[in-house]
Amino acid sequence: MKIAILSRDPTLYSSVRLMEAAAARGHQARVLDPTHCYMNITSMKPSIHYQGENLLGYDAVIPRIGASITFYGTAVLRQFEVMNTFCLNNSASISRSRDKMASSQLLARKGIDLPITAFAHNPDNIEDLIAEVGGAPLVIKLVEGSQGIGVVLAETDNAARSVIQAFMGLNANIMVQEFIQESKGSDIRCFVIGDKVVAAIKRQGQDGEFRSNLHRGGSAALIRLTPLERATAVRAAKIMGLNVCGVDLLRSNRGPLVMEVNSSPGLEGIEKASGKDIAGLMIEYIEKNLPVRK
């Protein structure tokens, strides 16, 4: 197979591992920066060009599109879809997962348990926002944030008012969520490929840090999932329409709660903690699901 990996940085752990895994299974893979692609949008002969080269003959695309380039990155991916190239995750599902409000609403509509979440545009609704999630402590998140950036724990109602007012003063879109005290600064990253969880790790925040993101200095360790946690992760992935994703869960007194479904999960933390060849499993999934060209 000829595989395109859409990533802005070929030196990232995930990019390197996917290149290695493809080569190990006898495939030709190449990292392409989607911001350097340009497209000819026509019904007659659609094409994608990269630094002057017409990108022809690719069998599959692995999108590793960062949140900061979602709009253009998914446009490039959509062009590959127009050209009937198999995409490990499709553009619509990636766009859906990047919209935290829309994805939360979709998951809730389908019966997936989430932390209680409130959202409002008008500062007059601040007291209602705080009350809706049961008061402080509570978590305030920028809707456009990622990797733990723009996530604040407010330990008192007064602190919550101040943070919400500050964000609203900047015309930022925010969500207010209940704080799951019993999770003790940890969450579970479930790596889903197809219809199963292939690995799961517990991510623990540093002392005094409630965010468990590895980018924030958190640690990762292998964890055994309950049948309900495993089923919840797989179902969340299917609802979002993602073949490969990271589903982040919180263990709460009322069962597993889905925090986020990540369409471009990093491989480093999950591979090192689990000892599994996750990149190889992604390539294997493409091998098994690549449509036969007529």
C-alpha cells in the first residue's frame, strides 16, 4: 500500500512510529504537512498538490490533524475522500469530535453518561451555570482548548464567578462541568481501533494538579477496564463515527463518564505504558478494511 500520513511534524513520536509500522508490514508511507497541500476542486478531475507535486496513487490516509488546523486539515482530508482514497478517520467525524459542545450533545442524546455540563453565552446566566453543575468545586473549560490548556478548577463559587466573568469578557466560549472528586486527578485513556479497546492507561496528574494530561506532566500506567468501561468507550467511538480514537473516561460513583473523544490520540504514552504496537494495529486495521479497487 501507499499511505499518506497527514501531520505537520514528521519527527513527532506518533509520525515516526506510523512510518516504522507501515515499513515493517511492507508498505510505503510518507508524512505530508496538510498546510502545504493545495487542491483542485472539480468534478472532472479532483486533485491534491504538495509542494508542486500532484499526489497520485495513495491507497490510504492516516489523518493526524492538530486542533489548530482543523478547518484546513479536514478540507485536505475531504479532498482525498472526493478522490475515493480510504481515510482511517473521515473528515466529518474529526470535525464533529473537535466541537466539544456538539460532541457532548450527541453523546448525551445517545445515552452516554457525561459529567454534568452547562453552557451559556450571556454573563447574566453565571449563577444558573454554577447551580446547574451543583456548585463549586467545578471545572471551567474553553470550548476550543486542547491538551489541558484553558481548563480551570474553581474551588469556590466566588472563584468560579471570577473565572467565568473573565472568560466571557474575552468573548470566549466556555463549558462549566461538575468536578468528579472521586477521580482524584486521574482519568482513563481508552485507545479504540475498530470495535474494540486495544489498550487502556490510567493518567494521573502531578501532586496538586487536577489535570491528568501527559503534556501537563502527568504519568501513565496500564490499567484493567471493567466490561462497562470497555463497552462505553467502544460505543462512544461508534457514535462519533471514528475508527481510531482515544476515549477519555472518569471513574465516578455513578459509573464511567466520558470526558472527551479524541480523533488524533498520541501514541507515545499508550505504547510505552502498555508495551503494545499500537501503530502496527492501526496499519493492520487499514489492511483489513481497505476497499478493493475495481
